[in-house]
Amino acid sequence: MLRAHPDGPALHWLGGHRGLEASLVPAAGIELTRLAARSLRTTEADVHAVLDPIRLGLSVPQAAAFLARWRPAAIFTTGGYVAVPVLLAAAPLGIPVVLWDGNVIPGRAVRATARLARVLAVSFDATCRALGRTAGSGRPCYVTGTPIRDVRDVDREAARRRLDIATSERVLLVFGGSQTVRRFNAAVAAALPTLVERVTVIHVAGEDGYAGALVDRETLPESRRTRYRPYPFLRDDMLTALAAADLVLGRAGASTLAEATALGLPMVVVPYPHAAGHQRANAASLVEAGAARLVDDAAFDAAALLEAAALLDDPAAHVQMSAAARALGRPGAAAAVARLVMAVATRGPLPEPAAIERLARGGGT
């Protein structure tokens, strides 16, 4: 969205080690500079538990040197671990910051650096309250939603044609994300013979689970094999799979929830249990709104999967959940965040919260 802006700025990514940016950022045509700090803090009791604080300390003067040389008009950050030295270095240089966070419960790095941001943008109103920020304060907090891929031209029929799925089929998308997909894969394997009698299953099994999924498909009756579509990953085709689906079963990461609600897709959410409760809190917002049902990770098995798929046998409940999901959707979140970044970068007046709300909802400028 920033690149599409008429006065779009030059972009430079200041990141760390251990993350995916080393391959993804240059491929997107954005210049990458890496700090000594790792992009993700270690959670294990190993040598990195000692080295990470040292790397973090070294990264503050390193970031200060880069920022003093570049003098960026603004900094946009998602507030992760590597953002800490960058924002500490930016403060004395007077570089304004827009910080976005996608979780209901802000993480430690966000809580530590939120006070250094000129503007906060979040996916949930509760996050503003947790950080003590409001839209009417001197340092406002806007509820923009989670920036996602552009869904304006998504066509359900075209997506199904691309995946060779009949219009009449009911489609369940099972997507475990990057965290502990083995539990999802085991549930799918055990429930598969029953599932394919009822629905078409698009299953993102991960690279480690893909070979086993192919074996499972071959054990199905030949007439039902086309109803099971395993993939190691989808990446660029994920939006196609979402567009083709009637129901999504997955984790409660911010992007997954944002894309499902933008497309009006009901969800059965199995929150990842080892992330300080972030995903459970994220999922609760959809459950309370009637857009999702929640299954605890420890309770998720083949029986729970079959019960989740039974939602497709209840058209009235499905329609209600779909409407509730669509009401939560903010398909224009990326445009809303980009507008905030440009306002801060040009030192212009900040937009009214109502204007950002309309933009985030897909209502244009």
C-alpha cells in the first residue's frame, strides 16, 4: 500500500537474524539491513538465552548509527523483539514511529516500546485499553485491523475452478499454521474416511506431514480421493483456498483471523497454547461475536474435527456465523495503516478515527 501511494516513500527494512526476512524482504524488492539482535527471542534454555541480551545491547548503537545516516521520515514496526533497539535508537533522534500490534494481549516487546510510538495501530480495541491509549489522546491508538492481502477481487467461483472443486461441494480448509501442525495432521488422518463422505478437505499438512498425507489419500476409496486435497503449504495460493472454503479450522494468528473475517468465513479455532494466551484471547473476540467456535488444543482430535465439520450440516448456523465474521472484517486494514504512516512521515495532521474506521472497513478514503 505504501508503494501504491502517489508520494510513496523509499522503503528500507531494518531487521535481525533468525527470521524469514533474509529471504522474503529482498525478494520483495526492499533493501535489507540486519542488526546483531536476532529477529526472534529464544525461548529455550540454551546458549542463546545468554547471548540474546548481549546482542540486543549491541544493536542499540548499531541501530542509532543506521538511523542517523538514513534519517528516515518515519518508522513502521510491528513491535517484535528486534524493534526494541530500533525504537530506543529512534527516540533521541526524533524519528516518529507507527507501531502496529495484532494481538488482543500485547507482548512484552510491545508493552516496552509502545510509549515510544507516536501512533499505535491495532487489530482489537482491547489492545488500546491494555496499552493505556485512546483515539482521543495526544498519542492515539487506532483500531485498523490486521493488514492482509487484497481481497477486493476475490471470486469464489474462480477460486473453485482453479482448484477443480465443484460449486456444489462443501469445503473445509484445515490450516495449522507454522506451530505444531502434528496435532492437526493426526486428527485429519483419523477422521479422513468419514470426512470425505461429507465434505471436500483442503489440508495444509506442512512439509513434514505432506508425505504421510499423500499415503492417507491413497488409502481412501478411489471415488473419494479427489475430496482430499493435501498440500505441504499454500503461501500464494492460500487466498484461493480461503475463497473456495465454506469453513476454516485453524489457529488464531492475527492474519488467519483477519483474512477469514474479511471473506466472511466461519471458523473453528484451536488456539496455540504456548504463546502467553495471545491466540486464545484473539479467538475469544470472534467467539463472542458469534463468528467462530473454540476448541482447546488438548481437546482437539478426530472426534472434535468431525464435530467441527458438522457446522456445514447446519445452514442456518453457518449463515449466522458468516454474517458475524463479515461484520468483524477489516479488508482495508493495509490502506488504513499506510495512511497513518504517511501522515506521520509528512508531519501532517493525523486522520480522524472515524475516517480510519471507514477505510479499514473497505469504504475508501
